[in-house]
Amino acid sequence: MRKRLRFEQRLGLLAFLTALPGTATALYLLWTGPHQATTRWTVSIVVLASATLIGATLLGATLLTPLLERIAAIETRVPVRLESGPALTVHADPDQLEQLLINLQRNAADAVLESSPTASPDAPAIQLSWKQTDADAEILLLDRGPGIANPTNLFVPFFTTKPSGSGIGLTLCRQIAEAHGGSLALENRPDAPGCCARLRLPLHTGGSGG
């Protein structure tokens, strides 16, 4: 009983920490770190528990450029090319948006490593860009992996093709996007092998972007 109580206390603390700034980055490092085999199941539970916090999303003015620069710099396993884009400010919770984008980028890197394509400056392993579309900001993340074999199961909870996957990452990503009044779609690239993740978020109308 004593060990069980300690475990539940640790789990509760981790669930609380997922709501703190920068914790998404820490979870990413834990997920891909040297002890991933023994910690992924714990992180999966924590991320699932953090879905209950989405209803308490703290929306505000979030600058896209510095956020995407941080996201692109996190991935070190494969080259990520961040395209230049307009100065846009979205109406979002920066911590939840960071969690969403880190998960999408990690999935893209996993797919690239699975297929082992030859990357070049003209054909980077992962390409991250953004633009304005009407009253929304559209973030595109392209990879050069094998693409989507079964689009039907993409957002089915606990469905995964990875040996050590949890099957909740994309489900949580879509929940975060929709809680922001946005949308998330994944599709095969029409121009090359790989996947395109398309995230749309409403622009912040209370101030100017910069």
C-alpha cells in the first residue's frame, strides 16, 4: 500500500507538471531519452491525464515565429528546415500549442528514420512553414517518411503502428487544436513520399503580430 501511494503521488505530480510552461519540452526529452523503454508508459498516462486540462486552456496572444523556432531546434535526430513566414500572432495557449507541435514533429522524425530517405538542402527530412489563410494561421509540417498507410485509424485512441507507441499522441493533438477553435489534418503529400500535417489556428485579433 505504501508503494502504491508513492506511485500515485508521483503520477499526480507529473500530471500537474504537464500544465507548467516548458514541460512539453521536458516530456519530449524524457520520451526520447536513454530510459525510454521504462518511462514511455508513464509519460503516456501523464499525457492522457493532461487532456483533462484542455478545458482550462489559457488562450492569449502567441507569436508564431519564436515558438516555431524553438520547436524546430528541439529535433536533433533528423534535419529540420524552418521556412521564413509572416509575423503572425495566434489566439492560443503557448504551452499546449508547444505540446501539439512537438508531438507532430516527433512523429515526423520517427517516420523519416523508419524509411531512411536521403536528405538534401532541396529535400529536407522535415520542413516546417506557416502562412495566413483568411482569419487563420496555417502551419504545415512536411516529412519524407513512408506516408500514411491507413488514414482511417489516424485519430483512433490507442491505435498505433509503433512497437513502443501509445496511440494517444495524435488524438490529444487534435483535441488541443479543436479546443483552440482550430483543426488538424494529416494527409499524404501529393508532391513526394511522406506526410503533410496541416494545423489551422485562429489569428489573435486583440493586437498586432510581430
